[in-house]
Amino acid sequence: MQIYKVGGAVRDRLLGKPVTDIDWVVVGATAEEMLAKGFRPVGADFPVFLHPKTGEEYALARTERKSGRGYGGFTFHASPEVTLEEDLIRRDLTINAMAEDDQQNLTDPYHGRRDLDDRVLRHVSPAFAEDPLRVLRVARFAARYAGLGFTVAPETLELMRELSESGELEALTAERSWKEISRALMEDQPQVFIQVLRDCGALKVLMPEVDALFGVPQPEIHHPEIDSGIHTLSVLEQSALHKQPLTVRWACLLHDLGKGLTPEEHWPRHIAHEHTGLKLIKAVNERFKAPKDCQELALLVGQYHTHGHRALELKASTLLELLQSFDVYRRPQRFEEFIVACEMDARGRKGLEQRSYPQADYLRGAANAARGVAVQPLLEKGFKGPELGEALKRERLKALKAYKERA
């Protein structure tokens, strides 16, 4: 029995990056031997075991053969005869197909170290094209390591293009797709993830609503970058630079989908795109079964982001309607995420990334003014039920009018 550290732990150590998760592969052992040593089985489809003390995952060396469609369409074979090289060749990228023993001696049959040095994301073997999930994984790695200068090898991008055109991407489950998408959006450069998907034709398959934004012009006076797709990438980039949470990044990706529906004769204007985009945002939300908080914020940002930009001009009654829409009294965090999503939208314009966004503090102040209206005095006056709600609304409107006068 020989045990090797494999995959990301080896890659990140060689890159000088922190190693968080460690995967181990066991060569020359049977499942019975692992059980005899106290390992606990967890793999339903292939033999994976948890270490009795550390809880880390140890997988028996295995080979795989394509047997159906999608991410799960594989038959695995694990036995003591499977070599380390045979196990590594089934992996996605050369930089993930290295192993090291307990003395840090490197096993690198597919030149992953060379590709690390050359900053190239390259597939290990033609079997790469058998797993559609790898299109998303490679794009995610591109987003993670773009800051280090990594790019996707042309021949790997070509395989990704073939996969995108094959119909295999449609076989991915919503859960698997969302897991990769959500992880990719939280990388340092999530805009690279979207760009790579577009470069290989996968964006058109997975998110045609986002793909449709590219080539759609906007008024240059407001958007020096002009192209709606480029603007979306820039907004996503700003959300990562400002360390925003997943909810905000997802909303940033989807906020302008309505612009893809504007008839060409109306370009570069996009009247009412906030409302026309809602059905598209809903469709993307449902396609990937995004978490509820991501779905809700994306729809609210899509509908109201132009309100955010015009906050200083809004009437007190419109401000109140906006605050009510977000339920700022019980869910203050959601309104805060809306504000920062609007700010990312404003910053995601060529040459305007550093421009101040006074609307943010103005909206926070408005929310505080409305929240500052006390309920108790109204209860003491005998208001209850619907009448209490109307009285509260009147007092909040009064507070917002006073706030506007002070601001």
C-alpha cells in the first residue's frame, strides 16, 4: 500500500499558495485492507474512505470509463493493480494531475509542473471531453488563477468548444452547475469565468440571457464601454474587487438582462429594461436552482437598480415604496446588499471605477429615517390592524420628507 497527496494540495504548494483541502490516493490496496486499518467508507459509486483520526478523504486508485451522458455517466474500476499514473490520467488538468509522497517526491507524468511554470491550463488527455462539468471547472480555475497570468491552452479551449456544441452541457444537473458557478463567482476574477465560458460557446448554452448582452450598445454618455456584455463583466469585476458576497455577485451578473431584449431600432436606449428583464432573471434563477436569497436579491436589483442611481431625485413617496419593497424594517441586510450592488453597477463603467457614489449613504440615511418611526405612540393613540399600517406609512412618509429637506 502506497499513499500519495494528489491534486490541488500539490498544485497550490508548488504555487506557494495556502493549502486548505488535502486529497489522498491509495495505490495497491483493497477496500478490505482499508477497513481493517480503521478507515470508514463514504463513497457510494467508488471506494472513498475517511481517515480514522484526521477525517480526511482517501480514495483507492481507480480508472473510469464513459458509460452515459453528463457528469455522472461513468463506470469506475478500483483495484490494487491500478497504477498511480492510470489514476492521474483521468483528472482534468495537468496542474491537477500531480502527486507527491510523504518525502515530497513529485510524480508528474503529464508535465503539470511545466504547465504551472508556463501558466497554462491544459487538459491531461482526450478523455477530458467526456465530462461536461470540466468546461465549468476549467473556466473556474481560469478565474482563480488569472491574477497569476494563467490562460487556457488553445487545444483545451477547442475541446471545451466541442463539448459545448455536443449537447452534453444540457445533461448537467442544476445542483452540479450551481456548485461550480457559485464557487467561480467567489473567485478573485469571476468576470474571467464568464469570459472563458463565452469564448468556448458554453455561455450561449448555459446562460443565453447573459450571452445575448454582448454586442448590445448602451448610450456612451452613461456607459463609455458601450457594450452591455462588457459592462456586465466590469460590474462583476468590481463586485470581486470590493469583496462582495455571493448574493451581490449573482445580482451583478443578472441585473441588466433586459437590455438583451431591446429591439435594435431602439438601441442604444433601453427603456423599461428593468421590467422586461425580470422574466429572464427568474428563468436563470430557476434553471440553476439558485438559493432563495440569491434569487430574491437578483430580482430586486434587476427591478430597482435605476431607482438606486436616481435616489437623490426620488420623491419621498417613491423612496418609501422602494423601502417597503425591500422590507427594510425586518430585513435591513437585503437593502444594504441592494445598495452595494447599485454601487458596483455604477463603478462597472470604463474610466468611472473610482467615481464616488453618494447615493449609497443617501439611501442608508433614508432607511434609517423610515426605521426611526416608533410604533408605540401610534398604538397608544388606538391605531390597530390596517389603520395602524396606514398610520405608520404616513409617519414614515413624513420622516422621509424631513430627511430629504435635511439632506
